[in-house]
Amino acid sequence: MIVTVITGASDGIGAELARQLATVRRERAGLILPARSEEKLRAVADECTRLGAHVEWVMADVSVRADCDRLIAVAAQRFGRIDTLYNNAGLSAHALLREVPPDKLDWYEYLMRVNYWGTLWCTYAALPHLIASKGRIVGVSSHAGLFGVPGRTAYSGSKFAVAGMLEALRAEVKPLGVSVTVVYPGVVDTAIRLHGFNAQGQQAGVSGLREEGMMPVETCVRLMRKAVDARQRECVMTAKARFGRWMKLLAPGWVERKTMEAVKDDFRPQ
């Protein structure tokens, strides 16, 4: 059995990843599915069980270290091993820093707890099991973890932090047989872009990014799975982002203009 932990498994990329693994591996799939939304999580778990996977769902909030420790303990107790950890749980945000009221700035810290600390805490708890299995660690960053996007000071900051931490960890665990893959999706057709925070720290209900040519979530997950199975260092999901990385070294001003163009007119700084 191949045991996989997927944080943020109730919706979006996490839910689709669970379904694809259950479909491909069926009875060989051991899935630990933690999230905060019980109704959605139960539905995903039931679907994966019907496909033949062995599933344990766990109510957990990755912004709480004790929950991260507990979900890893549940995985180890249920299956006796962990082969892959997908750090997928995350929150989005789009707000100009100067427009955040002083009494609302705490949501920046909360977003960092979910996106960065949740990744670190889950990885830390799972590390002994992943060393034992010579397993895989996966971190879901973003194009906003490669380029500073206007209006995304909170989100870009957290996703740069995830990428930096995992790059450093890769060098530490590579001699132990553990791989680390950092995934950089672009705009994916999931609800995360609508549930992100606005300047007031409230659910925005709308994305600040242009959404032409959004990547289907099924495609995103297939690309991620392929990279993780091959133990690739990273998976930059679009040709535009791969080109942008080189141009950031050669013409950073050009890249800044392009990131501005990715933002809807109503959300651009004036």
C-alpha cells in the first residue's frame, strides 16, 4: 500500500488529487485526508472509498500545530507508514498593503500560519516516517511564489517562504533518500481564488487576477502527480512562468510590468 497525506483535501486541488490517486491506485491507495470542512471532506472520502481506496479523514486546521501533529499521528497509527506528504492546504488574498486597516493587519499573520507554518509543522511531524520510507515531500507554492504580484503582499510572502524553506530542506534530506518537490501552479479553476481575504480580512468572493485561460484542476493535478512520481525538484506549470523566471534575471522591470498586467484593472494600484 502507498500511503499519502493530503492537507486541504476537502476541495480544489486536494480533493481532485485524492480522487485521482484513488482512481489510479485503487486498493493500493492509503489516503489520509485532513481539512476543516466536515461535510465536503466526508463527501470526498466517501467517493475515494467507493473507488477502492483505504481512507481515513481527519478534521484538522493546519494553522494549529497540535492538529498537524495529530493528523500525522493518525496516518502512522492507521497505516504504519507514510510515503508522500502533500502540503496543499492554503489560503489566498488580494489586498494592497496600504489599504489594510491597522486593526485588521493580523490576518496577514493568520495567512502565514496556514500557508507557511502549516507546511512546516506537517512536514516536521511527518519527517521521521518519510525518512523511514524514503518518501516524498510536496509543497504547493504558486506563481506568486516566484514573482511578487501587486496586491498579493501577504500571499506572495507566504508562498515565497514555503518555497525557500523546502529548497533548504531538500538539501538536508536528499542524502537520506527523501525527495522534495515544490509545485508552482498558476491560476487554477478552483474556489481558493474566490475565498481569499480582502483588505478587511474578509472573504473577497472575487479574484483580483485575470482568469483567461485558467488551468483546469484536473490538468494541474496530473502535472503535479507526474513531477512528484519522478521526484522532480520542482514543477512550474506554465510556459509563461518558466520564461518569466529567466526574464526576472535579465529584465526584472519587464517582469514587473507583466505581473501588473495579470491583475484586473479594478485591483491595480493607482
